[in-house]
Amino acid sequence: MPELAFIKSTLVSQAIHLFFAFVALVLGAVAIKVIDRFLLKKIDLEEEIARGNLAAAVLAGALWIALAMILSRAG
């Protein structure tokens, strides 16, 4: 049954990829928090976004996009 072996290996491969995607997402969230805490000490991005500061929202979005680009190149 070569089809069964192919399906099994595909499912294992998908599970591994999902695991690494989850790990990358968690590491990304931690990296954003570290950047927010240590590099942007005087600015609380979450508070600024809640107050409606569009520049803070764009900065936070740009950080996530940059992180996604880095992680997609690393894989």
C-alpha cells in the first residue's frame, strides 16, 4: 500500500510544519514584547494603540510584518 505510506508521511510532515509555525509565532510574540520593553522604554505601544495613535499601530504592524519576513526566509 504505497498510498497509505505516502499519506502517513504527508500527515507527519504537516504536523511538523504546524509545530514549527506555532513555535515561530510564540517566538515572534516574545520578540515583539522584548522590543517593546527594552527598545521602546518610553512608549507603551498597547496603550498608544488603545488611545487611537495610528503611528503606534503602524509601527506595531511593521514589526510583525518584518518578523514574518525574517521567519519566512529562515525556513
